[in-house]
Amino acid sequence: METRIIVFGLAAAGFLLHAQDGAKLYSESCAMCHDGGEGRAPARDALRSMTPERVLAALETGPMISMAVRRSAAERRAIAEYVTGKSFSAKLDVGPKPEAMCKGESAFDPAAAPGWNAWGVNTSNTRFQSAAGAGITGAQAPRLKVKWAFGFPGDLQAYAQPVVMGGRVFTGSQGGKVYSLSAATGCVYWYFETAAGVRAAISIGRLPRGYTAFFGDQSANVYAVDAATGALVWKTKADDFPVARVTGSPTFYNGRLYVPVASGEEAAGSVPDYECCRFRGNLVALDAATGKQIWKTYAVDEPKRTKKNKNGTQLWGPSGAPIWSSPAIDPQRNAVYVTTGDNYSDPATRMSDAFIAMDLNSGKILWSRQMTAADAYTSACRLPDKTNCPDSNGPDLDFSSSPILVTLANGKRALVAGQKSGVVHAIDPDQQGEVLWQVRIGKGGTMGGVQWGSATDGSNVYVALSDIGRIMLTYSQNTDADPKQGGGMFALRLSDGKQVWHTPPASCGNKPRCSPAQSAAVSAIPGVAFSGSVDGHLRAYSVADGKVIWDFDTAQSYKTVNGVEARGGSLDGPGPAIAGGMLFLSSGYPTAGGMPGNVLLAFSVDGK
């Protein structure tokens, strides 16, 4: 087995500023939060345990991008060296310890065991695992216990959904590693170094050369690696825009890979001297064997100069309409469906906050159906300095949920997705996206409504409500989560959207960095729907009446199989993957005031 270490983020000779310049920059831009003792940002001690490459990733492609965009590349590197006390020439983490690696050879055969592939289990994104595939019954769900835990070294966030295939667990990490682990024990078969963090779920597909793992990273690189060994097959760039990223799982179908592209420009564009905005959300079709681009379809037209803001900075538009989530495939219509985010600048367009259908072969847009018009927004709209807030001023009610393709009881088909508006939509893919039903379950907001997606068993759609509340922090341009706002679980009848049941959220009590919001994606098996909460709990709900039949608090410390110090935190973004009698879940999500964490948990009945 070949071990690959890719060193990234190293500066050219003479490029870095001196350490004293890093100290000055830190004092000007960072100290207010990190030295403020408020418990909402990593303290200096925590930063010193990290590598400068990791800090640089946070500054350039991670949660600090809106603050760091003011600084040059040299300045960002100077800050990273100063806060870590290490230079970029320092030796990088070379990966798992020898004792964490799997012993002996093991054939990889996805057909030999049940699996949970990519984001949605299947290319329809139902997030529903059959009884045979799950290996866990509704009666057994209350007996789930942790079998093993795996720690992501140096990470503060575990934001990638695990994937289960052929007795292995595949997952990305904030620190820029993709792992292939034993589902039974958590030992490491292989790991692969990427150029940026990986939060997109891995998609496993079969090519003439064998099974291949496909994924994208937070710098919009797309990779294909041998699923058995981790050897690189190809690497390509989905989009050259500086803050482009892949957050949705690429969808593999019929020899092609359909890659959704989003960006961090909504945050970067909030800075008054930033020329907001020029990113265009797009879907890219690649030849899965070679990585060669077949077609690329944008959700907005080429941006043009519009006006200058009050600081004299040139503005551009239209922009935005990112695709945050995994596409759905419709073989019957030879179509691929996506949902889009909001615009970043004026003028607002008709394909933001929308369902879009594209031809699988050519990428031609077949139809679109917009759910919220005139939604142009940057993070400036919620900050004291609103210079780069578009005149439209949001309301930032875009889609981050994947479309789910289902067949209703009456034989009609539907595309179903929840929106940040708090509304769940069902539209007809066979009638140009004609609305079938719409149901409001929450009030919605910038991180409210339905965040990362729902699950369906063919009768109901199970929807978790975020409606997370934001509290503006007086000492920075960031927000904290409101411990008294958000959450709740709903079952809606697929045929007409009628509410079958609703379970209110649990209370946070006095738990720090806690919110009852249920932002994470829902996963389901026969009789049970699972929903994770920002309070750190994973709960199992009876699909018959919504009663909570199992509740596990992931926000605790764990002894890990790879010897890494790890603990759980908030659940947001990914939902559990369930296959072969086990449930796998990543825990840790500090965005917007949540609890950090760096652990992957594996559950089984009675922990056996």
C-alpha cells in the first residue's frame, strides 16, 4: 500500500513577513476574539497546537474568510506563523500512527455488503436505507451504543458525512484528509491528502478500471482515487474562482460525475473594499474515467460592472446562485436536478433560490422554478457596516437542501426540498416544475428554515427545522447561537404535504454554545427517522407518531481507535449513514456559536 503525503500552502522564499509583522496583524485583526476570553473562538493555546497550514486554511477557505479577505496572501501567512509559533517549513502531520493502520490485506467489494453511497444513498437523494441495507430495526434503535470512535487530529470541526461501502467507511475532514476505515473496527486502510478541507460526501462508482472514490474540496478541486488503495487516478479544478468550493457530494451516474459548485463569496463580499461580486454558481459534468470536462452550466449570466458603493469600490452583477447540495438524477427525463442559493449582488436573477432541471447529455437548462424572488444578499446585510449589502437586502432564503425525486401514491412524480424560508416544496418534474404543494413549518431566516435536507420513506417526508437564532457579538463581526430559539421535527405526507406529526425541540438548559436548532440532514430507516441537533444530540423518532425512542448526546470526550484526542460537539450539516447493522456520524460544528468537535462515531446494537 502506497502512502502519499502532499505538502500544501508552503510560501516561496522571501514571501513571508517577519514574525513581528504577524504579531501586529494579529493584534489588529484577531486578538479581540481569540484573546477576549469569551469562549466563542479558539484561544491562543488551541491555535498553538495547530499547524500554520491549518490556520491558513481557516483564513483562506474556512470560517475566517470574511475577516481575512482584507489581508494579502503574505499577511495571512504571517498571522498563521505567529499564532502557531511554527514556520511553514515545519514538518507536517504525516498521518495516522502505525498502530492505527489495518493489518493485512482486505479485498474491497461494494457488492459484498450493504452500503450508504454518497449524500443521499441513491441518485434520487431519498436518504432512506431499506431494512435489508440498514440491518437495524426500529425495535433495535433504542439499543444503539458507541462501538468505536475515530478522531480527526487537530480539527475543530467534523463536517463531512461518512459513506459506507464494501465494509469500509469513507470520510473527508476539515484538515484536508480523506480516510478509508474499517467499518467493523475503525482501523485505517488508507488516507489521502487534499489541497483543502473536504466536507462533501464521497461518491463511489464503478469504472472499467475498478471502483473509484470521487470527491471535491473547499478549493473546488475534484479528485478520483482508487477506492481500494487510495491511489490518485486524476485531479481537476471544477472552477477557478478564488473562493469557489465543492460542498455537495458529486453524483456519479452512467460514467459521468456531476459536480455542484458553490463559493465563499457571500462572506468575502461583505468587506466594503471588496468588488462584490463575480462568482457564478454552476454544475460541471466530468468524464468519470479521465476528469475531463464535458459541459459546464451556470445559474447566472456573466457579471458586469453595475455601480460603485459609497467607498468608491466597483460593484458587479449578477452573481451567486451557488449549488450547495448534491444533484438528483432522473433517467426517465434524462435530466439532472439541482437547487440553488441566493444572489450575492444586484440585479437579482430568476434562477436563484430555485429548482433547475438540466439535460444530462448537454447541460442545457430545461426549466427552472424560483421559490423566492429578488433575494440578493451578502454577510454585510447582518453586520453594522452594510456598505456591500445589495439594495435587495436578502432575505437570504436560499436552498442548501438537495432535491429529492420521489413517486407519489397517485403515480405522479415530485421533486421535494425544504428551503431556508421555512417552507417545504413539492414540484412536478414532468410539468416544468409546476407546484404540487407548499407547507410552512418554520419562520425561516439566514440560517433558519430547512438547512441541509430531509429523508423520505415513500409515504412521508421527514423534515428537521433549524430556525437557529443569531445573537450579534459586541466584540466582533460574528454571531452566537440563541439557546432558546429553533428546532423541531416534522412528518409531512408526501401526497399532499399534510402534517402527520410534529415533535417540539428539546431545551438546551444551561449548556454553553448550545442551540435546539435541528440543522443537520435527516436520515431514515423503516420505522425510524434520525435527526441531529446543534445541542449535540442525535435523536431517533418513531415515524408512527414522532415519539423520541432514542437520544444520544455526542458532546463528550472519547477514547479513539487511532489514539487521537477527540470529543463531539454540535451536529450540523451531515446526517448519519446507516448500513450493515451500524450507524456512522460525524460530530463537531462550531459555526455560528455551535460546539466544536473532531470525532467520527460508529454505533451498533448494544455496541457489538
